[in-house]
Amino acid sequence: MSDELNDLALELRRHLAWQESDGTRTILRGPKPLVAAPTKAPAPAAAQNVPMPEPRPVPTGPVKTLDEIRQELGDCKRCKLCHGRTQIVFGSGNPKAELVFVGEAPGADEDQQGVPFVGAAGQLLTKMIEAMKFSRDTVYICNVAKCRPPNNRNPEPDEIAACEPFLKAQLATLQPKVIVALGKFAAQTLLRDSTPITRLRGQWRSYEGVPLMPTFHPAYLLRSPSEKKLAWLDLQQVMKRFESP
Ligand code: SF4
């Protein structure tokens, strides 16, 4: 088998692996694109606008290391999410990552383990990352809010505003080549744009000069598996960005 066919077979296996839960299958035409163009962009109920926190200035001063940012966070009690958490979920991955995924907030599994995206949604995210020919060891993963909201409710504007400076500091330190914003909270917070994620997704934007691709949150994809094909289109755009010189 030629190298090209080997690559195609590998890419297909990875893609199907994270689509296996819903039976969604795509139309193969060659190495790219892998999927048929969508005929519509459904509007899930979860994609309602959220109030935007007040804009905050970009942190100034010397860029800190991730360890220094974590130390500054300390045993944080800057917002009410501190009361229900087991531990702060700061972020994990490669401190030199060129690709960073930003999600919403820890869930129960993440709260227990102290690592982002380790529950069911995290397992799907891992498959998505591997389908993109990366691994969790080569990317960095973090959330807008670093403590679990009670009963997995959405983080509130004051909580996002309190925690966001630490996300900004992480991104300033990482200086990734591309950011993938997972879901409405990450996309709307980083972009200061209350446009629904159904319209934000798939469109290149910029965060502090870094290309940012908004896409659906893996937890939403678990609830709406038919949307995985749209998320895959978004991730393919990210892959192309890394392939281009
Ligand atoms: S969510 Fe962020 S700001 Fe709020 S207590 Fe946790 S670490 Fe502090």
C-alpha cells in the first residue's frame, strides 16, 4: 500500500473511532475533504447567548511560566465556585503546545481527578485530538473556569470574569499557533462575542493575534452526535492550518 493510502486509511480509522457512538458516517472522496458538506446548521437549545463579562485589560508585565500562574492562583477563592469544588483544575498538556483547546469548566470527573476533560466528554475530545494526528501529550487543554460549577450548571458571568485573567495568562505563556474554543462559553468569552456557537463555529477568528477556531463542545456532541460531522469540518480546518507552511 502506498504512503498516501496508508495515511488515508489511518485518518479514516481515527475519524470513525470518535464517530462510533452515533453511527454517523461520512462520504470519503480522498484525502481531503473527508466529509460531505453540511446541508444545514441546526440550532441546539444549548446555544443560547450568555451575558458577556466586562472586558478586561490584557495582562501586562513579564510573561509568567505556567507554574508561576498556578502559584498565583493558589487556593483561589476569587469567586463562589470555590465553595463546591474538590480541587482546582488548572490545565494539562505540553507547556510548549502549538495547539490549545479551551473548554468551559470542570465536571465531576475532572473535579475529582484535577485534570481537564477526563470524563465521557474528555474521552471524546481525546479521540478528536487523535483524529487530528495530535495527542494529549502534544497539546494543552484548559477551561475558562477552573472550578466545577454546582450540579454542572453553566458558569456565571461573575465567575467567568474572576477566572478569565488566569486563562489569559495561560494563553499568553503558551503562545500557541492555534486555539480551538470548545463550545459557546469558551468561544464567546475569548472573542467577546455573544453570537451563538452555531454561527461562530467553523469560522476563523483571532484571539490576541492567535488564530482561533470555535467549534462544538464534546459534551454537546455526545448529546447531539449528528453534529460531529460539523465539528470534524472545523477540526479539519485546524489541521490544514498546521499543514500549510
Ligand atoms: S473558578 Fe477560578 S476564580 Fe473562581 S474560585 Fe475557581 S480558580 Fe478561583
